[in-house]
Amino acid sequence: MSFTRILNVDVLSVTQQELLQRLDSGVLVTPNVDHLVKLQKDREFYDVYRKAEWVVCDSRILCRASKFLKDPLPEAIPGSSFFTQYYLYHKDDKDCRIFLLGAAKGIADKARENINRKVGRDIVVGSHSPSYGFEKNPAECEELVRIVNESGANVLLVGVGAPKQEKWIMAYKDRMPGVKLFMALGATIDFEAGTLKRAPVMWQRIGMEWLYRALKEPKRLFKRYFVDDMKFFWYFALQLCGRYRNPFE
């Protein structure tokens, strides 16, 4: 499969259908504008991206920006909607056993209940909502590894926000030998639980889901979207002019 270089990240040029057919093992990360900005300063996050087997465009903004490049991406694959398609694609695959790790207390359990009801079987075999700041607590991390291992899951979705989720996966994935596929998918668990609503389809189609979310959670998202993430357009302009330089090379 081919890649499209956006700033310092090689994004897989793949359609959702191709991804569903091929995704069976490895680490999946889903870059968006916010990730690309963080990847200019966070070396550990950048190293995680370089090691991930699947780097798939999550953002319609990035997809549209790629049209200005030599090898544009075929489509955006938002992680939250992709996960729904993933478990529906595997609904009759008894060898697909998913664990949900993330969200606030009780939400992962609710998402597990909703998904299993929709699929008609217990495709989600475990769920857990870690404490705030769990990644800094080695004892809790060890407990999470134990819980996942004992669940029998071979697919682990971690939804605790970037770059925390990606870094945690890369730090602990070798401690979970039964898990073949790791997905870092942000707010997906909240969406599946129904505690966080996705933007209406029209907002999604025009690439404005980020604005919808900012309007719903202004205190949390205003600075990210309207201050921090605006830097992406400057970096991308430098790339188009041939003046962008990877800060880690």
C-alpha cells in the first residue's frame, strides 16, 4: 500500500473498505489536525507514530489538504465511525473479541452493552474505565494489563485522548500477547455509549464536525481548535512551498 506524506507523517492511502479487509494486527493510529500539530513538538508521540503499522487519516480537513499534494488520500476514515463498521464487519467472526479501555466511570460498560446488543453476541468481552491520570500510576497500569489479558480479548480499543492513548499502547502492548490489534480511537467509547453525540451527518460531510464539537464543549475545545490547531495551516503552507523541515530529523 502507498502513503501520502503530510508534514512529518506518512499517512496510509487506503479506503475504509480496504482497511476493513486488511486490518488484522498491529497498532492503528488516526491522525487529525490536532495530532499533526502535536507531532511537531512531542518526540515520544512522533516515535509512536513511526512504529505504528496503521496510520489512517481521521480528518476530512487533512484529506482535503492532501488534494494539493502529488499523491492525495482517497478518503477520510474517522475513527469513531470506522469502529462501528469494524465490529459490524466482524459480527459473525467468533475469533474477534474486543476490549474497551477508556472514558469516564461506567461509560465503557455502557458502550459494551450497546455494542453487544447491536451485534447480537458478546463481541466485546471486557470493558474498563481507568482513573484520571492512570498512565502515571504503574500499579494501575499493571492491573489494566492483567484485566485485559484475563478477558481473552484479541482486539483492544483505547480511548483516553491523544497522545496519552497512543503512548500507553506502545508502552504496554508487548505485555498483552493475546491482543493482536490495538486501536487508539479517542472519544469512540463515549459515542458508542451514547453519552457524547456525533455531529449531524451534514456537518460531517462538509468537514465541520470539529466545529460542532467545539460548540458543544467550548471550555475544553476552544483553545485546541481555534488557537493550537491553527498552526497546522502554517506548517502545511511551508510544505507546499518546499520549506517544511521535520523537527526530529
